[in-house]
Amino acid sequence: MKTNEAVIGKVKIWLQENGKSHQWLAEELNISKALVGHMLSGNRTIQPKRIPELAKILGLSVKELTQDSSIQSKRLVVQLRGATSNRRSKQEVEELLFAIEDYLGLKSG
């Protein structure tokens, strides 16, 4: 899922859960209601400069707003075939696992 789609989905859900309208969001962003409608329908890409504004309005961090929540809900399975018989292959496996954890936001530090 692309970042734009993730943001659109979260904004729509937030508006619905909080009883807010497109007009309300347009006023908060200081843009037209029509532009909000185009952004939330996917007809217009949300400009990167609007992401922090949206996050602040919704009370979320930019990471929370842009992160694809469907990734977090799926179970990750990595299946390796063969053996890690030398230092380099063991290091490559460690790097792969680190990259996956980092991508999914599982690293705590």
C-alpha cells in the first residue's frame, strides 16, 4: 500500500470516528472542501507538506499517519533454505532480519 492510500484511509476513519466533516478538515487545513474531497477520493495526491499538518490535526505522529497498518496485522514468515556455514552468510541473515524489523517498526531503539 502506498503512503497516500494509508493516509487517506486513516484520515477517513478518523473523520468518521470523530464526527468531523470534509468541510471541517478543509477549514483546519485552510483549503477548499472540494480539494479535501479530491484528496480523500484519491483523485489528487496529498502533498508531502500537508502530511505533518494532517498528523497534527488528527493528533497523530507523522509515522502513525503514514504507516501502513495492514503490514502490522500480517504475520511475517521468513523461510531460509540451506545452512549458514560461514561468517558472511550468518552476517547476511542478521542484516536481513534487522532490515525486516526496521521496516516493520519492530526495533525499539
